[in-house]
Amino acid sequence: MSESTDTAPSLTFGERVRRARIRAGKTRPIIADRMGQSTEWVKAIETGRIGMPRLPKLIRLAHALGVKDITELTGDDRVTAVTYAKAEHAALPSVKHALADVRLKPSDRQPESAAVLEARVREAWKLWHAADRRTGPRERTEGNRTRMGNLLPSLLADTRHSVRVLEEADRRRALVALTETYHLAQLFLSFQQAPDLIALVSDRAMAAALDADSPRAIAGAAWYVNHVHRDAGEAAEARVDLAEQAVSLLPDGEEPDCLARRGLLYLAVALSYAKSGQAGDAWHYWDKADDAARTLGDSYSHPWLIFGRGIVDAYAITMHNDLVQPAKALEIAEALDLSRIPSATRRSYHLIETARAYGMSGERVAVVSLLKKAYEESPETVMYNLHARAVLPELARSAPRMVRDDAQALARDVGVPM
């Protein structure tokens, strides 16, 4: 077979994976084990129920299959470029500069008080979760990522300066504010060309939380560290141990803030196990998160971590998706009350996850409709979501005629090639 035939565009990504696996003489269980996934996940890739994974996992898959040239799986360099083209926010250089700006000697300016920093961080969280306000049919104010890009350089500089100058209890409060500022930076940087920076701010957040000696801050940092580990495909056991350690530091009882952080950490464990195909363990910990949400009540939602009834239900969709159970994911989605999630960015994300479930089920009309709805909730969430960016080019070319115009318009708005 010639090289041109090997990369013939008539073969789907899944067919290429299956061909490479058979050529290497490897079974689905072997590939699943090397990928830290279930055999069903490999089958779903080969049959097209799951699309091309993100680039880090795609590289690992090529290695597991013994494929040296990744285009043997993608078929065309341009396909990979289109699928993984990441939007770079205009504020990224200034945020990078703020993170890299190390002052060996603090300036003489007066530091902001811990109370002022706490108020600024609370306001920043509100802006991150807030919906865009429309001034016309296609006009919007700044999106969540744009708002953060404008705020972060000064907030980082001021919180770090206060940590250097303040003392004792005030310094510890400033450290907690710095921890959350790093969380906001991690959210801003996510899905951009800055994986090293994401790991850096995640580590810095945990270091600041530990320096503050705050179990609550450590719990919040552990949630965000888990995202980094999960996206990097690191062992579920390490992620679970981190979350369990953070839970053990929180005081017992049902004080809402601590109970919410505990529930969020159980949710982190559940997501880690689902990502690696360990369904039993995943749902065991989801039940623990569910118990916390039930205790807190249907109306509760953490002011910035957003843990509550709506988030626990919504992440069950992601878990079923990762376990390659789209029908079960859609059962959850049918009953999901988005009004229980007081965050436009989170509502948008979970709509994208529901679209992912419909995509695995072959329901492309629903995929386009839900991505459009997700964009209406939070445009920048869709613009920087890798799954949305991966599926939109193909939908723009070949979605059912009744929604193809919508798919093409959305692809233009998101900024992916068609």
C-alpha cells in the first residue's frame, strides 16, 4: 500500500486507529491499558462514536499504537491544525508578562489591605461567571475571558505585593486571595497555547494555599490541580490521593462552605475515575458529592466554586461521556435544570458536554442546536473549548441541511476554518 493510500481521506480517524492497531498486532484491551482507558473507549474511537481526542491524548495514542507519524492517524496535517488550532486571547501576552514579573525587592508603595484584596477577588469571580450583556442582536459587552485578561495583571501584582509586605494574619488572608487569583489565571489560560503556564499557576496556587495554612484554600487549589492532572492524563490514583488528603484537612461538620469544598473534591475524584474508565469507583465518589449537595439543599451554590445541586447533576453528563455511555448522559441532560447553575461559563460548558453526548449518538442536528445555545450563554467559553472547535469544521461542511447554515455561522463566530 502506498503512502498516499495510507493517508487517503476516505478513511475516518477511527478506521485509521483500527488499522494501525491491527497492523501492530495489538488488542483493544492492550491499547486501553496503555491509554489508561476502558476497552469500550477504544472501541468507541474505532467505530466513530468518539471523535479525535485532544492533541496530548492523540500523541499518547499514536505512541501506544507504535505510529511514528501522527498523520497516519489524522490523514492530513491540515486536519490536525484545524482541530487543535487554539484561539489566543489578545490579553495573553500581558497576563504572561504579569506572571513572569518577579520583584526581588518589594516596592515602597503602600500595600492593599487583605480586606480590599478579598473584595477585588470576589468581584473578579462575579465577572468570570457573569453572562454577557447584549446591547443588540449581535452586539455584546466583554466576555468572561476578556474581563479576566483586563483584570489579572494588576490583581496579580497587587496581591503578590501585599503578600510580601503584610504580616501574620493579614498576610495569610492575602495569600488566600493570591491563591484564588491564580485560580482565575488558570481559567483564563485554559485551552490556549500556554500549558506550561497553566501548570505553573496551578503549582503557585497550591504553594500559596499551603503557605496560608488554610484548609479551605488548599481544598480549592486541589480542585484546580486535579484539572491539570486530568488533562495531562496522569494516573487517577495520584489525583485521588491529592483530593483525599485535601478532604482530610477540612473540619468535620456541615458548615456550608466546608461541606461544598468537600463535595467538590469528591466530584474531582469521581471525574478522575470516570476519565480512566473505572465506573464503579467513579459513581461511588459521585454519590458522596451528591450527598453533600443534598445536605446543602437545592438552592445552595458556592459563590465562586459553584458547587451545588446543578453542578453535581451536570458533571454526571461528563462522567457518562467519558465512560462512553451517551444514552445515559442524555437521560441526565433531559432532567438537568440549568437555572441551578448560577454561572454562564458553567452552563455553557455543560451544554457543550450535552452536545458531545448527542454527537456520540449521531444526532448532529441536536449537536448544532446545543452548541448554538452554549454560544448564546457564553461566547468565549465556546470559542476556547477544544471539543467545540474540533467538531465545528466538520459540522459546517456536512451537518444536515436544516442546520448547516447555523453551523457555518457558528464556525465563523468561533473563528475555526471551514
